[in-house]
Amino acid sequence: AELALNERDAARASVAAALRLAPNTAEPHLAAATLALVEGDRAASEAAVDRALAANPNSAEAALRKASFQTERGQPAEAIATLDRLLTRAPGNVQGRVLRAELLIRTGEDARARADIDAALRVTPGSVPATYLTAMLAARQQNWRAADDTLQRLSSVLPNIPDGLLLLATVKRALNQPALAEDAAQRHTARRPDDPRGAKMLATLQLETNRPDAAAATLSRLVQRNAADAEAFDMLGRAHSGAGRPRDAVQAFEQAVRLAPDDAGIRARLAAARLSA
């Protein structure tokens, strides 16, 4: 409550008192973890979560937080193992099911992910995260119509899901609905201008509809934000080439080669741009 009121000094005092009163229970350590996270110290926050788990290995909240830290750190196998332990004890934990399903999708274990999604939906039939993961699985299997139908059920909340609009753009593109795909990609890029995936999707759609100038403008904004990768620079070079600007294309391809020096395709496009220039 004190953190919600931005009263951090009072929150620190409350956490310290809780830790003195009940150092061997999970809740004070979870409160300390929340405080550390608010203050930007993720290492201290995870250490507090570890102490909460040591105090109570059965704490669902502590296990979920630990799995989230492991996921952020790029340790999906460790996060799945943490959630395995949680769901063995509490198979009806919807949040744990959804988080594990997302990790299983990332690691290519679609059958296990499907089982977790189904279990979550049995407990909470209207679960937005579980429904979204259903669409993700359908898209992975290139069942575009099923993915689209599922996403339409989430239309009112889809912009609030981190990659929701990007998935919608991917599905609409696969269904040969370029205008709807571009609208979704535009909205994703407006919300997350530093995400190269959104800019590249938007530029791809613009190139596919023979608008190299628009694609170049989209990718140039990404470059200005220092968020472009080798693929984005390569696309920018192709957009400039398509718009008849070989010298600009050379500059973009040179940036792409610096980031991906072993990519023969980019080097070939750079050579062609130099010849054209």
C-alpha cells in the first residue's frame, strides 16, 4: 500500500519490521523483493525471492517470480523446471500453466504447451493469456484461419498484449489481407517504436505492396533510434534500391555487412548497389 502511494521510506520501514517479526516466512521476503524491484535492483529482488523460497518451498508466488527472473535471464529450461515443481504441487495454478506453456512454445514443445493451455482454460475458460497462446500455437502450425478466429475474440484487449498486434499482423499477412496486416503493424510500431520486429514487419508489407519509399522511411526511423539490426539495414538497402537511390542503398548495405560480415547475400546486394552507384 505504501509503495502504491509512492511512500518508499515508509515501505522500507514496513518491510524491515516484517522481516524482524517473521524472518522464516515467505511473505516478508516477497515484500522485500517487490521493494527492490521498484527501486530498480533486480539482483536484490531475485535474492529476496530465493530467500522466500528457502523459507517456504511451496510458495506459489515465490516460484512464479523465480521463473520470471529465469525467463528474463534467458534460462527457459531452468524456468520450466521451477514451474514443474510448482505445478506438481498445485496443478490448478493458471498463471503457472500459462507461463510454462509460453516457455514450452519457445522451446518447441508444442504438445506439452497445448496440454498446459487446455488445463488453464478448464480452470478459467475466459483466460486471456491462455486464449492468446492458443492463437500462437495455431500460427506456429500455420493454421492461419484458426489463429485469426482466436485473435478476433481478443480484439478488445489485443493491443495490451506485448506482441499481440505483431502476431495479428503476421496472421493477416499470411491470409493475404495486407491492409489489415499493415494496420496491425502500424499500431505495434506506434506503441513500441524501438522494436525492430514491428518496423521490419511494416517495411516488409510496404515493400510487398511496391512502396519502397514508405519502407525506407519506416526503417530510417528505426535506424535513428539506434535499434536497427543487420536485417533491418539490409531491408533499408533494398528499399533504397527499389526507390532508385543506389548511393543510399550502398550506405545501408555497408552497415548491414558490419553487423553480419559472413552473410553472402548481403555482400552480393552491396556489390550490386556499388555497381549501380
